[in-house]
Amino acid sequence: MTTEIERLRSWLAGLHEVPVIIDDDIDLIESGLVTSLQFVSMVMEIERLHGSRLEPGVITIEKMRTLRAIDAAVFRSRTELTL
């Protein structure tokens, strides 16, 4: 079963014409993997994968900077709530 982060990683890779490696701790913004316009699309994709809109406090640059941060702020927090 593919995790949400793996699906997001694949979606991000699809934004680029040449193959890119996106590890969990790479800064998506500083590395140029995500532009300011793509950031908005990325948030929409995260919401789609999450299955609902994100609370405004979740959508911060720091919480969206790396795949690890996104996983902790969005996907793991949802899993922890259901346990």
C-alpha cells in the first residue's frame, strides 16, 4: 500500500521534466523543487490526499517545507487522532 507521502513525492516528481530525487528532508522551497505557484497546487494536492481541507494553522511554510514536516503536520497527526 502506498502512503500519502509516497504519493505526494510522486506528484512532486511529476512537476519536473527531468528525474528528481526527493528525500524526506530536502527543503522543497529552497531547493527549487516547488515554486511559489506550485506551492499552492501542492497544498491542494495534500488536501486531496488527506481527504479534507487543512486547518489554516497547518498551512505554514515551516510545516510544508519538507516531506517529513508535511507527514508530521498532516498525515501522522490524523493517524494519531484515530488511535
